[in-house]
Amino acid sequence: MRGDQANRLNNGGLIDRSAALNFRFDGKTFSGFKGDTLASALVANGVKLVGRSFKYHRPRGILTAGSEEPNALVELRSGARREPNTKATTAELYDGLEAASQNRWPSLNFDVMSINQLFAPIFVAGFYYKTFMWPAKFWEAIYEPAIRRAAGLGRAAGVSDPDHYDKAWAHCDVLIAGSGPAGLAAALAAGRSGARVVLCEEDFVLGGRLLADGGTIDGLPASEWIARTLAELSAMPDVRIMTRTTLFGVYDGGTYGAIERVNDHLPVPPEHQVRQRLWRIVAKRCVAAAGAIERPIVFAGNDTPGVMMASAMRSYINRYAATPATRIALFTNNEDGWRTAETAIASGLQVAAVIDARPDVSPAHRALASKSGFPVLHGAVASVDGGKGGARKISVSLTGGARAEVEADGLAVSGGWNPAVGLTSYHRGRPKWRDDIAAFVPDGAPPGMVAAGAANGAFGLGACLREGFEAGAAAARDAGCSGNVGSVPVADDEAFSLTPLWHVPGKGKAFVDQQHDVTASDVELAQREGFESVEHLKRYTTLGMATDQGKTSNVAGLAIMAAVSGKSVPETGTTIYRPPYVPVAIGAFAGHHRDENFHATRLTPSHHWAAEQGAIFVDTGLWKRAQWYPRAGEKDWLESVTREVKAVRSGVGFCDVSTLGKIDVHGPDAGAFLDRVYINAFSSLAVGKARYGLMLREDGIVYDDGTTSRLAEDHYFLTTTTAKAGLVMQHLEFCRQVLFPELDVQLTSVSDQWAQFSIAGPNTRDLLKEIVDPAEDLSNEGFPFMGAREVRLRGGLKARLFRISFSGEMAFEISVPARYGEAMARNLMVAGKPFGVTPYGTEALGVMRIEKGHVAGPELNGTTTAGDLGLGKMMSTKKDFIGRVMAGREALTAPNRQVVVGIKPTDKAHRLRSGAHIIPKGETPGPGNDQGYVTSVCFSPVLDQWIGLGLVERGRERIGEIVRAHDPLRGEDYDVELCNSVFYDPDGGRQRG
Amino acid sequence: MKYSIFSLARAALSGHKNWKPTWRDAAPKDRYDVIIIGGGGHGLATAWFLASEFGIRNVAVLEKGWIGSGNAGRNTTIIRSNYGLPGNTGFYELSMKLWERMEQDLNYNAMVSQRGVLNLYHSDAQRDAFARRGNTMRINGIDAELLDQAALRKMLPFLNFDNARFPVQGGLLQRRGGTARHDAVVWGYAHAASELGVDIIQNCEVTGFTRDANGKVTGVETSRGKIGAGKVGMAVAGSSSRVAAMAGLRLPIESHVLQAFVSEAIKPLIPGVMTFGAGHFYVSQSDKGGLVFGGDIDGYNSYAQRGNLPVVEDVCEGGMALIPMIGRVRLLRQWGGIMDMSMDGSPIIDKSPVDGLYINAGWCYGGFKATPGSGFVFAHLIARDQSHKEAALFRLDRFQRGAMIDEKGQGAQPNLH
Amino acid sequence: MRIVCPFCGERELGEFTYLGDAKPQRPAADAGEDAVYDYVYLRDNVAGPMSEHWYHGGGCRAWLKVTRNTLTHEISAVEPAAGAGAAKVGA
Amino acid sequence: MAEFSWDVRSPLDRALIAGSYGAQGDAGVALTEIRDFDLVQVMARRGKAAEMVKAAQARFGIAAPETPKAVDTADTALIWSGPDQFLVLSKGGKHTIEALAAAFVGSASLSDQSHARALISISGDKARAMLAKLSSIDLHPDKFRVGAAAATSMDHTSITLWRGKDRADGQPVFNLLVFATFAESLWHTILDSAAEYGVTITHSEKLA
């Protein structure tokens, strides 16, 4: 093996010989050229052994020159950018590329696991289902770890992906997959019609098979025709050509998924650029011109390095000027395969023999053989000798029974072509069989999609151009574009004569799925064991489940199954085709949405002020909320929170509660509307008043709660919990638009319009007087509990003031337009200074609500009724409302339901924890006496102990009972007392005062 | 045919020519004591338990396609018994115990792998909910551990702890949870049931029920003719409404699409099963090496067995948010299954209002882990005409009574369960 | 999937939220528990064209009645809910 | 008596750093935040769409948009925001909710959104390429013409988008209203999307 491109032809190829690129494979340095793939550069350097197979660790080389490659998989790049299972055949060469073979130890050349080949007689399809059952404990301990280590292919980086990804949308009239002759012709026709066109090509150069097979189009050599076509397309402003972009999926409504490898051809993406971009392309029509995939023939030793698809060999020779072998044999069952012999001869390579499975060979080819001096053998390849050094000798079963041997270091194989039916089958359309080409062609394509060219079973160049052109023109027409399409590109149609041959019986392992090491005898075994359905075949043998998704193996596998089960290939049928057409990086599907950008972040109007204060923030849905405001010297969160609570209960504090959902309910029927969505009445609420409301789902379970105020006869201001804001808006719009369209009511979210602060504590009124215009009457008479109205602040700003209390203290909530939110926080600090004003966070808010026995999220858990929450009396009996009827069902009104109750440890020093279960004293915990659980806890500075709320069976009837808080998860079990859920100021004097 | 390493070695000597079919491909007889509609895991398990536990061997399993062609072969293979509500907790533990002996019971390696199932939490509220659930499990004799962040950092250092929108704070771990090879479960039950005389009839689609004058079901009409039966059980999750409609029933069920995904095979990367608590993503790694992952249902009614891109993106976003090292691992294949989404997220195993017809339905996306338990309690119900005690709350009339089993607390909106 | 919002035009799936079958009608206040049970819990679960409620929450906030085939996802009709754009009622 | 200042802060006050961002060279995207505007949502009452249109005509001298469009007067933009509703965007207090109340009595409900949104103007020759990463709607010059509007989403966040008059250099201008509490988050996403094209960032007190 030499590192100097010894197998590079001196002329030709679409490589830039002025741009030499160095790369490393398994630690050895090689060179290649710009325009190479890793595979072509390896070929040019004479590297034949590239990987090891999945199960038997057999030496493998390069089989194809495209994304269907099963064997030549490498770990590309290194460190955090290591990409396992990268196909060398599609990896674009760049300077400094690093690649390593995979699934071998310690080295590719000497792989210990190749010992598996010795056990091959036992390691047949499905062997693991029949053993490893005893002793039962050994599976996880011994067998499975060994199997897991042996399986898998490459190694993932194991550290965070350092690259960025994004996603984008594109819209077009006509989307074209593939830039071979059919795709380019489709683009020409559609573009000339005036259609908006997007053409996706997975390769980094346009042309498809033209790049390797050439031809004459409109009297021009293919390369010139491509250049001319590209020039014409580039001049069309609404034609977008995307190379390095694979259309991988078809979704509903003409939405397509494509992956653009924006910078995979560079060592690292340039600054500010992404590695890959996921495209969602919306297209009125799609032309699938993704070509066809040449299929192997299954024979013993068909996985030997040096055995290569005939078309791939042409690609390496013609496109890359790299010779996979010096003395080539060709095994074909069709006319097209012969092109490889022609190519080899034209490039000065030796042709050892052509083995043609057909009864006849054309006179032209016979003449070629005699002129070039190689034999034409009628028959089939029986086996290939060779190992990791590559093929050496090919033995042939001649028609009639005799045998022959051919010395060659390369064997080109052509079993015919399978149209790429993936895209057209993703809506579960089943491709249909065509006898003349012995292949499946698209049928039942997704709406708006049509296949053209080789993807549709048209293998001649002229036919590809005609079909592509017509499909492009028709697609544009269907999309409403009627420009003059001009004339169709013209080329000759080559003959395509094929005699189907799938499998050459014989001794030795003959591989159907090379990556998964599925052999012809595995297929036969599956049939013998009853796994005859193609889906069973796939699942039992893993045929077609490797990284190539069976692109080179599926049809051969089911043809062999058909043969052994005595059915035809179409009767046997295909498995379901599933996207993506090529594997797509998970990072690309995620795009920008990772790390801190996983989801959007909502900030309260006072966020930056709170951050300045050193607040600790907590995630509440998308919100960041101030959780507490630590001060120097405080040893933990509990000390800070306790200080905040005490400051509120003894003086005054404030908290940004802008996260509450806020909805303007307008219209003459606003009151009637609210009567239907709340269990209690709102039409009777006086203007200037607020009322607590409870909403049920239609199934009678509590949905949400909040305070709603009547600001005008036809204007209510409704608040929701932070968690349910969006959902309640959606629910109310459903009620308004669907359930009660007869009501004249309008809804607008004003959640973001208002910065809302709760100001609480005995000194609240004193503080407010500093903020509010002195003309406003804030006295208990002038602004009583549950009052709500607009007020003017000092300086003239208008605000809304609500006398409502969550903390149980004398409290108001004040709303100012959001851009004043930060100023409000600052002003409250200034105005409150004489009163020791203390900003408090959600923890202190939570402590005070528990002390006060208010229910919140942990109690409104989607399974509790109004009765469970102790709010059953709010349910109006005078009106219908959402959830009324279902709330009355027997199990929801049963006397033994778990209801909200207060809980406190009998040992005042003991901490109470949420999630502890309630078990009667003296009983062994079990499913029969699990009577409920602790929902919310806090350390109550007022009671100087941990307290909580819980949902406990018949809890309200059991006040004073001592029960067990059972918490085996945390190894605790202690006595608690069930008590009134209102721990603090039960008669409510403080909030009314 | 007994499977073991010895039988394999023997077979190897004869070139594996002597293996018999894993199950007999039977043709329908005129009449059976019990017909099970649906040759998935649940149906085959039911047949096996009828034969092995309840002595009813004149049983047919009717499958419209090939066995395991429905959700049994399309799921993400997770087994666990970490449920929090009465009805579910005991039932799934019964199922877990049956998983633990399945391979010996069936003489078939279903690769039951108790590698642990970890639900991650990202907030105090989630931790508290997990504590409640974990304690329920412990009270029911099920293993559960509440782990904090420090423990997770040691155990799973690759999770995104420090650069995350919603940092992982801890998790609820059930070590006995894990995975099993889904197809092998189907084949194993088919193999064992067939050995006991159960007829497994593929390509036999039920098109209607035959009823007597009293309305009692007397058999089924199929694409392969009428077949009589003493009792008929349906285990056709995904198609429950369609089959029930043939008997004139409407069910509290909607059919939804759940997508699932597998990556290319890579060397072992992720040890157990884990579920993201701040997005829709869960993942395990198959023995073959692929990351098997999924998320939420697409959210709209569907029988199409395929989904759309927004959910693919949503799931991968969750994956990248939780495990940023999987960015360069490639998604290999996506597929979709039809979920029987019930109105409270829990299954229905009950006699139907039609005499002689028994319903096993509403598995949402949790049916795989239930396979052995479901088969056992359904067989019990059919054989004894009485609910097994661990399935006593899975009644069809629970919605009328208000006795829902709603783990997620989402109410009668199936796409939220 | 793409839905042609009668107000906004064609939009992608991500802008919409699904509720479900639009056929069940909320029973009158005096219809009784069985009728409400039926409305809340029982579904035809149609395999084929089905009328459904979708919410254009990521757009104009209109509730829509969409006729969609649950076997193919093909959408054949979209109309606004009775109260979406009701300002034009009688106008 | 304590001294207060009621200074206003736009939701992007902290996040917006005027200057250039991302790739060097000629910036492909220009981002301008427009601050301190009045914005009123006008929603027709049941059966009163025609009256609302009439009232708008009387008040603004032009018909309010009944389809997804934005129309300008000398001092306002009326932007469609949903069926039978539109937004009135203005500066300087001429069309505040108080000022508009009388005009729509009986025909429409008004809701003040002045502080509920941030307004970002996006322009430049890469504006469309950048927006294609965020918006699923088709912004092709022939499909989303000057004056076109959309109630849509970006990054799962509801927004209102409309195309303003082209810049003097012929480059398109897209105006985007986003909910205020989401603004900083979306802003960072926009910057992330625009970085590869180069960005110039400014803020302005004037409507474009």
C-alpha cells in the first residue's frame, strides 16, 4: 500500500489536481484531490480494506460510490466532532480529514472479534432468541453486556456536539429531488414555465449518473450539457439549486424534509455558520428524480474487498480517475453492466473476463471482448477467493455445469437496477413490480409527487430526459405556471436487457445484507422457521435494518425469500419504506433549540431589577421568576425565605406576580359568559369588585382558578394561574367561538401589557399612600377587601389596584403598564424604605399561601374536584356551567374521597416532605391503607415548624387525628397531625383589616 | 421444539436444516372455545395464559396481517411498573413480575433487560410528584429510588446539567425497569401458545360478529370465513373502535399516531432507559446499538401509521437539550403506530355490554410493558368471567361512575395523556 | 400537515392545536348525565373523513372546523367555528 | 415624600446592544427596535363588523383591513390581527386607547396592547434568508408584498408580521410585533439566525 495515489489515472476525472489534500485514515497519511470523496481518495491510494462487518467482523471494502454504501463506514473527524458510521462514499474530502475504521479491535488488519466467524455456524439469524435463557440472572450480567459491546458500529463522540445547526423553511411550486438527467430536465421545464423551483442534490456536484457515465445530450458531451443547463437555471431568479442537500422525507400537505450539509466539507464550520441545516420545503408538486441503485448479486464471497458494484467502479474510474483494481472481472446479468468493461478498457485497465448470466451477449460486446482479448463466460460467479487483501481469484460456474477460474483483483457486479422508491413510498404506497426490468417502480406516491427517470424505471438516457422534462413541465402546469417550456433535451436510449439473477447457490457465505451480515442461508432459515412475511424476515434476520436501510439488499432478500417459499417477488412484496432516506443528524432536527435555547424564556417586567438585587431565579413554565432574594450572611435559602415571610407578615413586602395570565373580557355578554365558565356567578359582581373564581373542565374536575374583577359594566379583567395562562385562553376562546357563539363577548390576552405586583403586609397601605395619588381613597371603607379599580399614581400614571390577598395579610395587587414595571419595583423600594419594604420571591409567596391554606398547582392536579379542595359550596345551583353535570358523578362525590387538609408533624422539629404518604397509625403500609399524601410543604415562620397541605381520605372529618407520614423513598416515617388547612389567621381578619 | 444452546449446536451440525416453524401456521377450524382477535403481544399472551394457566386450549388467535404487525412491533420496548395510581400500580407490577420469568416460561429469549428506567425531574414540583409516585410504588412493594443531582452526575455524567434551559435536578429510578426485544415477545408467546395447541391464524381479518337471538356473540366473520366461538376477546389496540363498532359499540377511545425513532447503531453510549422531564423525549439503546427514542403523540386522530415533522423536531430538540452528545448521531428511521388513546390514559379490560365479547383496549402508548400482565388478567377475565383483582379498576363503566384512573390529570382529552 | 385557515391562508401544522371530533354537541343544561357522559367520553373515532376542532393559536386565534381524513391526513374542507369572525353575523 | 421616576424601559432595553454583530463586512440584516409606541387592539362586537369598519374609516380616513394586511395613514398603521380585529399602531399619544374609545363605542371592544409588545423592524438583502429560519410563511416578494400582514408564530411564539415600505435602497422591510415578555428571548434567536449574514443593530423612537 503506497500513500502516493498510485491508483490515480494520469488524466481525466472531475477532480482538481491543482488542489492536493492530505488526509489520515487509521493514522496513516494519504493525499487526494479536491473533488474526491474519502472513498475515491482511498481507492486512488490503493486502500481496499476499509471496515469490519457487524456480526462476523469480516473484512470489508468499498461496494458503492453513493449513499447506499453498506460497508465503507468510518468514524470521521475526531474528538467532540467524531461522527460514527460515516459513509466514506459520500464524505467529501477536505484537507486534514481524519477517519478511522470502526468495529474492530485492536486494528482493522487484525481484529480479534473476527473470531466470531468461527462461531458462524451457531450465530445464524435469530440464534439469540433460542439461547442465553439460563440462568435467568446471567442475561443482564454476562450475555447482554458482551453482546452490546460486540454490536454497534462506530463510537459516538461521547461529549457535547460543539457545532451549531439551524432550520429553515422554503416554498416552491416544484420541488425536484436529484440532479441527474431527469432532475435537470425537470428543472429546465419547470423553470422555463416560470415556476418557483427548488432542486435538491445530495452530491456536491450536479449531474447524477452523468458524472460517471457521460453520454451525448443535444449533441453535446454530458459535461457541457450540464454546464449549459446550470447556466440557464442559474439565470432564473426563482430557481434555487441546493447541492449537498438530501430530500429525506415527505410529510403531509406537500411538506418535505431535506438536510443540507452546509459545512461538512470543511474541517470545522466557519464562525457564525452552522454545520448542517434542516429544511422544511413546502412544495405544490414534487418530481422524484432520485435515480436508481444498482443491485448486487448474492454469491459466496461477494463481500470480499475488491468486489464492487459495476456502476461504482465506473464512478471511481471516470469521475475520480481512480482505479479500484488493475485487472477487473465483470459479473453482470444485464447490458448496462458492460459499460464497466468499456470504461476499464478505455482507461487502460485489464479486463480479465466478463461473466454474463444471460443466455446471449450482443454482437457489439462480443466484438469488444475479442478485440480486447478477454473471455466472455456464460454463467455466474460461484465464489471469490481473497481476504482482507482483496479479491484474488474468482471461480465461475459456467452454464452447463463446468467451472472456470478467473484471476482478478477486482470484480464488478451488476444485478440490474432498483429505482429509488423511498420518497414515493413514504405515505405507505407500495411500489409495483415490473417484469421487464425485474424491479419495483413507484406506485401510490404521496399527493403531488411523481417519479421520473431512473427513479421511475426509465433507464435510458433519452428516456430519463424525456420523463424528467415532461414531469417538470406537468408539475409546473399543475402549480399554475404556463410559460413556454421550450424543447426537450434529446439523447439516445441505450438498450437494457436483463435476465433476473438474485442468488448463485453454492458453498460459503453469500451475503444479502453485507452490513448486517445476513446471508442467503439466513433468509432460507427464516422461511423454514415460519418468518415468511417480509416484515418477519426483516425483523428476524435484521435484513435491511442497517445504516443503509437495505438499499442494496432488500430486493435481493425478498427475491430469495420468494424463491424458497415458492412465490413470485411481487407476491412476496416489500416492507414498509420509512423516512429518512439517508440518516440525518439528530442535532439537525433540533437546530437552534438546544442548551439554553431549548425553549423560549419569558422574563417578567422587573426581571433585570431583580437580577440586580441578586435574586435566585426559578423556572416556572417558560418564565424565570425570582425565587428568593438572598442577603449577605444568610446561610441557605430557608433563612432568606423565612426572613422574607417575616418581613411581609410584620411589615410590608412585594412580589412580581406578572406571570399570572390576564385576559380582558369585553362585551355586553361578558358576565353571562363568565357565569358559564366559572362554577360561581360573575354577572352579579358589582363594577369595582373582584371575586375569586373556580373553573372546571367539562368532566367536572377543577381546571384553574383566579381572581376576576369587573372594571366596567362590559369589561371584566380575568386572571389565571401562571401555569395555565395559555391553556385557559384557548379554553375560553373555545367556549366563546364554539360552545356559546350567541354571546357577544370579546377576549384579549393582556398578560404582557401589565406589570403586576402583590404588595402585602400590615404596612401595605402606608407604602401605597407613597405611590398612589393622595386623592385616591385607600381606606378600608374607600377601598374595601375585594375592591378593584383604576387609580392614579403620583406623577399621573394610571394603574389598576386590586385589594386581594394570597398571603393572608392586608394586601393589594397593583398593575402598571409593563414598560413601567421596572420603575415600579424601584419606586416601591424607595417609597417603602421607611417601612422596611422587602422584595420577596415565589418561595415566600408559597410559604404564605400554605400557611393560609390556599390551594395551588399541587392540589389542582387535574384529578381533584371543587369539593376535594374544600370549595364545593362555590358551585352554583342556579345556573349551568362547564363541568356541572359530570362533577356530580358518584365516584366524584363519594364520601371517602381524598380532600385537602392541613398536616403538621407532631414533633415540631421534624421536617415534613411533599410526596410522603398518609397511613393510619399502627398499620403496616400497603395498598389497602394508603390514604393520601402530602401535596405542599413549607417551613412556617409563624408556627415555627414545617407544615403542609395534603389530600387525605375523609381528611376534613379527621381533624386532630394523628397519622403516619410514610416516606420510604427517603427512609422516613413519622407522626403527623391532620389539621385545619388554614394555619394562619383562620378568620381572615388581617386581610380585611 | 426446545430451544437452547445445545439444540443450536446440534442444529448447526445439520446446517440448520431441521428447525421447525416457531409456531404452527394454522388454518381456521369451525369453532373454538375462545377466539382472540389480534395477534399482537396482548392477544398471543392471552392465548398462552388461557392454555397454560386456565386450561383452555381450544383457542384461536386471529391476525389480519402477520403476527406482531401492529403496535407490538412498533414500540420503543420499555418495560416498567412505576405507576402512581390505584389500579395501575398493582397491575403493572404484576406484569413486571411476569416479565421477570417470561423467558423461562416461554423457552424463548425475549432479551428482557432490567437495566433501569429513570424519570428525570427538573423542578421541585416534579420532584414532589415523583416522590408521591415513588412512595406509592414502595408501599406496593415495588422498587423505586429518588436520586438527587449529585447522584445523577456520577451515574450519567453526559446529561446536560450545567448549560441547560431546564437543568436536571434528579430522578426517580426503577432499577427493575428496562427493555425487552419486542418482536421476540410476540414470537415467544406464539411459540409457546402454539406448543400448547393454540391455533395462530394469520392473514385472517375479522369483518363482523355473529350473534344469536339474544344478542350474544357466537363467533366472528372473517376474510377466511365464519368461525364459531364460545367467547370472543378483542386485543386490537389501535383498531379497538373499529372492531367494537362491528358489535355496535362506541368506546371512550380515540386513535392517535405515536412516532418512534431509531438511530444508527453505535457502540454502547447510554446505559438504561431515561425520560426527559422538561420536554418530550425518552431513550434507550438497543442491544444492536441503535438509540431507540420517542416523545409525545402527534396530537391528532390518525390511522395513518405515520406522523409529521413538528413532532420529529420536538423529540430531537428534547434529546439534544438533555443529551447534547447525540448531536452527531444520526436518526436512521422513523415510524408511527396507532395508539388506542383512552379518556383517562389508562386501559380498559372488561366484559363488554355485548354478551360473550370481552374488551382489552385503551393502552395509550403503554401497552408493550403491559403485555404479559394484560394477557394474564384478560385470560382470567375470559376464563372466569370475573376481573382479576389487579385489573378490577380497568372497567369500561368507570367513566360513567367518575372513577377515572388519570395519572397525568388531563381529563377526557386523549391527546394530552 | 398544512391547514388553510379561512382567515390567514395556508399555515403549517405547528401553528395549530388539536382538540378532536367536532361532531358531539354540548348537551342542553337539562339533558341529563347520560347525554353529557356521551358528549364528554364517547367517540366515533372515525377512520376516514372526520370533522374536527382545531385552534389557530399560533395565528389568528380562530377555532376551526376541519374536515380531515384520519387514514390519509388529507384535508378536504376548513371552516370557521360559529363564533369565529362572528362580528359579521347579521352584517 | 420619596422621589420617583417613572422612566420607561423597553423589553429589549438590556438585550439590545447597538452596533454590529456577527459576520464582518457589509451587514446583510439590519435590526431596529422601535420604542414607546401606542398599540390598541380593536375587536368588533358580535354582528358589528361593518360598524367597526365604518368607525375606523371615520376615525382614520381609511378602511380598516379586513384581510391580513397593514395599511398606513400619515400617523398610524392599522394592522390586521385576526377575524374582525386589527391593531392601531401609532406614536405620540394621538391614538391611545383613551383617544380611540369614543370612536368605537358600541361597535368594538378595545384593549390596550401598548406595553404588551416589542416592535422590531428587520431589513436588508438577507432579511428574507434570515426570516426563513424563523418563519414558516412564504415571504417571497410576490407572495408577501408591501402591506401584507400575518398573525403567525416564530420559535413557537405568537407574533404579528407585516411588510413595510421598502427601504430607500430597495431592500425589503419586515415589521414584527412580539409579546414583550418573549421579546428578549426571540431577539437572541433572531441574532443567532442573522449572525452569519452580519447584522447592524439600532433602536429608534420613530415608526418606520
